[in-house]
Amino acid sequence: MPRTKNKLRKKKDIERGMDKRKILCIVLIIVAILIAILDSPNSRQWKLAIQWRPTLCQNSTSCQQPILEKFTIHGLWNFTPCPTHGRPLPRREIERLQSTLKLNIVWPDFTNISDNNIRFWQHEWSKHGHCTNMTPMAYFQKAINVYDLYPVLTYLEVQGIRPGDQLRIEEFYNAVYRERGFRPKVVCNNENQITEFRICFDTVGFIGHDAVNCGGSPYQTCKSDENATLPKA
Ligand SMILES: *[C@@H]1O[C@H](CO)[C@@H](O)[C@H](O)[C@H]1NC(C)=O
Ligand SMILES: *[C@@H]1O[C@H](CO)[C@@H](O)[C@H](O)[C@H]1NC(C)=O
Ligand SMILES: *[C@@H]1O[C@H](CO)[C@@H](O)[C@H](O)[C@H]1NC(C)=O
């Protein structure tokens, strides 16, 4: 009897050892996959967020008049946000950027409360820009370059979609895909009005300004079972 027990114990020990090795193997495989994903030149790293002013200004009394029927920059964001907020850019530095770059035209805040633009840019820098290894000038310039290269409103218009049209959200989304061959992300408010488009870049694409598919759920904040719209001003 004791011999049988011993045998049984040995067998169990062997099995336990194998289980441990199996688990270790699985863990190693997962780690390898994660490293491959993080290391891959195809991993998505950046997104440009552009906002549709008529949606945001619809019920606001503080918006700049007349309300422009266009997308303007919200921000250029890393998929991994800055771990901490940076020091606000000194006002003098922001004013220098403002006078050198066309921030007032392509990156204005949508409200017209005094100093809002300056605060908006300071916020974007301290939340998303300061940890990018770019100088403030390079960071803001980069966002503007990317914005200029991807005129989403033009893509919609070329595909026959105009502000005010009532369409399924995938029509808006597919219009960009058909024009440029990458999948953006679309964001809506509660009323299924488009507030933003996002355009994504991987590490390599970011240098050459080649957008990639954003991945994930492409329009999860929008309802796909009813019409969506890009409101007229
Ligand atoms: C704007 O105001 C109108 C009228 O009060 C309301 O019906 C609508 O829901 C509001 N839109 C948004 C996006 O809040
Ligand atoms: C925006 O603000 C400026 C100064 O604060 C003011 O002169 C201008 O009339 C405002 N524009 C509108 C119409 O909202
Ligand atoms: C959606 O919009 C189309 C016109 O683009 C219209 O024919 C259709 O009735 C609308 N559907 C709903 C549910 O409002």
C-alpha cells in the first residue's frame, strides 16, 4: 500500500511540475506577443483629433460668430497619454507660436471668451505635447501639417456628402475610407451628431504622415441604427 501511495505522490508531483512548466510557457508566449505588438512599427501611436464646430457651437452663446462650417484641430495625441501634466507654456512662448503658425485659423477654441485660445493651446501642450520629445514649435507645426494633409470635409464632399445630410454613420466613415484607404474613428454626441473625426498614425507613418487604421470600434459613440448628421452651421 505505501508503495502505491508513493507512486501516486510521485505522479502528482510530476504532473504539478508539468502544469507549472505549461503556465510558464504560456506566460512567456504572452510576454513575447506583447513585446512584438509594442515593438511593431505598425503599432498605432498617434492620433489627430479634429472637431466639427457647428456641433459644438449649436447651443452655445459664447461661440465665435459666425460659426464656421469646418473641422478645426482639437489635438494631436499619443495613444499613451503623458504620465503627468507638464508645466504650462509661458504666455510669451504661446504668443510666439501664435504669431509664427496659423494657430488662430486651424486650431482655435470654439468659444470666444477672452484668452480661451491661449488656455486651450496651453492645455493641449501640458496634457499631450510636453512628453513627446518635440519642441513646442515642432509639436504644433506637426499637428498643423497633418491637419492640412487630411481634409476630411473635402473627402466627404467628394463622396457626395454635405453638411446637413442625414445618413447612416457608416456612410460618413466609409467616405473617408474610400477616399484615402485608411479607417478613421468617428465620435458623436447623444443626438448622433458628429463631433469629431480621429486620424491615426503608427510610429513610422507619423514621420511620413501616412495614416493607418485606427482599430478598435470605429464609431462606438454613434448609434448605427439611426441616421447621423454633420450639422450645418
Ligand atoms: C440644443 O438645444 C435644443 C433646443 O433646446 C435641444 O433640443 C437639443 O437637444 C440641444 N442639442 C444638444 C446637442 O445639446
Ligand atoms: C469675440 O471676442 C472679441 C473680444 O473678446 C469680441 O470683440 C468679438 O466681438 C467676439 N466675437 C463674437 C461675435 O463672438
Ligand atoms: C435617414 O435619412 C434618409 C435620407 O438620407 C431618409 O430617407 C430616412 O427616412 C432617414 N431615416 C430615419 C430613420 O430617419
